[in-house]
Amino acid sequence: MEISSNSTINQNLYLNNNQTLNRIATGIELNQASNDSSSLAIANNLLAQSSGYSQAIENTNSAIASTQIASSAINEQSSILDNIKEKLLQASTDTTSQDGREMILKDIKSQLDQFNQIASNTNYNGQSLLQNSANDSSSSQAQQYQSGLNSDNLIESSSVQSNTQGLGLSALSSQDATSFTSSAAKGFLQSVDNAINSLNDIRSEFASVQNQLESSSRNLMSQEVGTLSAASVFDTDYAKESANFSKQNIMGQIGAFSLAQGNNINQQMVTRLLS
């Protein structure tokens, strides 16, 4: 003899309730392949792509910050060279005494020391930007900024040596005071002009790289928004799922009550049959 029950119905109700809870908890309509395998694959791909865009944007913003730091440092160096040229012009005239020139040279050397300090101290996240390292005045390493999802989505900047050695000012920084005549001062004017031009070239490159990075960042953000928008079709409809959850709860309670009532009737039937 077999006595039927509605346990299968209740099991289905609980399964549906668990699926609804998963959707509400994750915010995603598709949480397992059985929901819709092809749509789930598309959704996962879109979400992975969105994460890639997010990291690429972070990389690009870090690179922008790095170029901004370098540009600000070069602006300070440019101001120093402008001031040094002014001092050299003052020392180039014969109306300036030799004692005056010696004081001017002392000031120039002090400013060149500051120029080199800026080069050695300018870094981003420990990476020197204007020379190889804090204690190595050779050229810095060329930089490659990953600014996209593919390995070839790179924006590059050249190596830089923005110090007295790299800009041809070593002779001025080691000039002896006793031989710093008006003629010697005139001779250094061309060196400083060349250094100013070289510094302007470096600053222009950093500005160009920064413009590329900012353009790339805007494009990446646009693509990320588009990808998230495409993936949003798989997002949970919270109002719908909450109403569904409440409905299934009520149905589950009714099912449990019916099951209890059915079990009670079955027990009574078995008792009568056995008596």
C-alpha cells in the first residue's frame, strides 16, 4: 500500500525560494549555468571585461599622476635656469666687479645644486622620473604605461636626464671663482640657452604623454560604462524578486500546513486500517 504526499511540491517551492535569494544576494539574475548557460557566459565575459577596463583606468590615472609630478618638477627647474641666465648676464658686463662675479657664481652654484636635488628627489611610487635613481644621475629608464586591455595598448615616454650632467651644465657647476671673468660668464650663456631648450623639449614630451593618457582614460571610461550598461540586462530586478520571494514564502507556508494536515489524515487512515 502506498500513501501519497505533497512533499515534492514543497521541495520545488524551497528550490525556487533559494534561487530567488541567490538573485537578491548577488544582484545578478544568472547565478548558475542551469539558469541560462549562453547568457551566463555572456554576462561573465562582460563583467570580466568591465574589471579589465577598471584596472586599465587605474593604471592610466597613476601614469597621469606620474607625468604631472615630473612636469611640476621641470617647471621648477626651468625657473632656476631662467634665474641663472639672468645672473650670467649680470656677470657678463664689465660694470660688475670681480668680487661681485664671485658672489654671483656662488649663487649660481647653489641654484645648480638645487636643480640637481630636484632631479634626484622627483619620483612616483619609488620610481625616479628625471634621472636613473636618487643616487645615479644617468638617464632614467623609459616608461611604458599599460593603458588598455591588450598587451600592445601602451603609451611610452622616453628616458630623461634632467640634471646638470644631462643638460651640459657640468662645466658651469665646477667653474672656479677666480677665473670667472665677464668673458667666462658670456661663454656660459649659450650652454644655459641649450639647457633651457633641452628642458623645454622634455617638458613638451611629458605634456604630450599626459595628453595621450588623458584621452585614453576618457575612452576607457566610456567603454567601461558601455560594457556595464550591456551587462546590466542581467542584473536582478529587486522589486520583482522581492515580491516573488514573499509569494513563495506564503506558498511554502501553505504547503507546509497542507503537508502537516495530509500527514495527520494519513496517520488516522493507517490507524483505522490497522485496528
